Amino acid sequence: MGINYPERTFTRAELSRYNGLNGMPAYVAVNGVIYDLTPVFSQGMHFNHLAGQDLTGAFLRQHIPAALSGYQVAGRLGE
């Protein structure tokens, strides 16, 4: 059984707008799924990572995939 996520597909350019700045939520792509990680990003940053990007490698070096289970899924990352 896969992740149920909204039908919305984001381009990398669209994802970059959700950078946690100026009232925008902080979205991050991990393994092709875009999560709203606004609660853990402050002014668009979480430690040295910027919101609005594909952070798959950085995330998986620090966390297990199940760490995302409590966060809202915003969509998926297109090619």
C-alpha cells in the first residue's frame, strides 16, 4: 500500500516557492513525496537545510523514513 497524497504534482520551481519565508509554508520533497514541514523549519531553515527543495539525501542521512509519518503530504515531485 502506497502513500495517499493529493493529486497535485509540483515542479522543482513550484516547490522552491514553498520556502518557509514571507508567510509561505515550508515544503520539502523526500523520495518524491512533498511534505509540509513548517512546524520544524524556522524562517525557512532546519539546521543548515533550506525548505523548498528535494532533501532526500540529507533527510535519510539523519532520519528514518517513518519520521515523516506525522506530517501532512502536500503532493508529489514531478520530473
